[in-house]
Amino acid sequence: MTTHVLILCTHNSARSVLSEGMLNHWAQKLGKDVRAFSAGSAPSGRLNPFALEALTHAGIDVSGYRSKSWDEFTTPEAPPLSIVITVCDSAAAETCPVFFGGNGQPVKVHWGYPDPSNAEGGDEGKRRAFELTRQAIGYRMLQLLQLPLASMSKQELLAALNAISAT
């Protein structure tokens, strides 16, 4: 059964998009039955071009990506979520809506990353910041994919995800 992961950031334009791309990329490469989605509480309606550039340079097709609301994942037609990860502090502080899980409520965890959009040094500084953020996110997604997701209890999964956050 597919493990569905929703990654949240307030505007769904950068960090959550990088996370969606990296998790789907590594899941496909490793043959894992995991599917990532991203959304935001107040989506900007546009994707950060530096995020798209970082993903494209990593060999990820971003043609179907778009900024979307977390409301899309609150309906009975939405994929049954197993894990919800917030990647920005403001999204972590918000009260999330009720998401439908395959087995009750999904496990929720916060994996914070600084906003690469705030990097100094002009466009080159932003490119470096986005690439470093993509790499950091990719590393955590690889760790997530090494977990025996199908056989873990919610408590075990939460503990493992929190341990990944601490690395």
C-alpha cells in the first residue's frame, strides 16, 4: 500500500516544493511505494524559480508542479495521508486542518529549514542557498525512505521521524 506524504510550507513555493520533488525522486529511484505531495496554508500561486532550477539541475521533471492549498487534501477524495511534514516554522505554528489518513489521522512532524529565499549575495547567493537546502532535504528524505514504513506503528514512526529531524 502506498505511503502518502504531505509536505507543508505556508506559501507552497519553495521548501515544500523541494521536499515533494526530492521525496518522489528518491522513492522512484529506490523502488519505494511512497508518494509525496506539497501544499500551503496560504499558497502564493507561484513556484519560486530558484526551487524549480535546483530540482531541474538534480534531474527532476517539474512540469506538473504548482502551488496549491492544503484544502485539496482535506476532502474524502484526497489521498489517504500517512505522514504530514511541515518544513517552515510558520506552517508548524498554524493549526492544521483535519487530514484524512488511511488509518486515522496521519503522523505529523516538523522538519524546519531556513528560507533560502532570504539568502544574501544576489541571484548566485540564492542559487547556492536553494541547492544547499535541496541537498539537506534530500538527505532527510533518503533517511525517511530507509524506514520500514509498512510495519511501523504510529508511535514508532513519529519517534523515527523526530530522530531524523534531530540529524
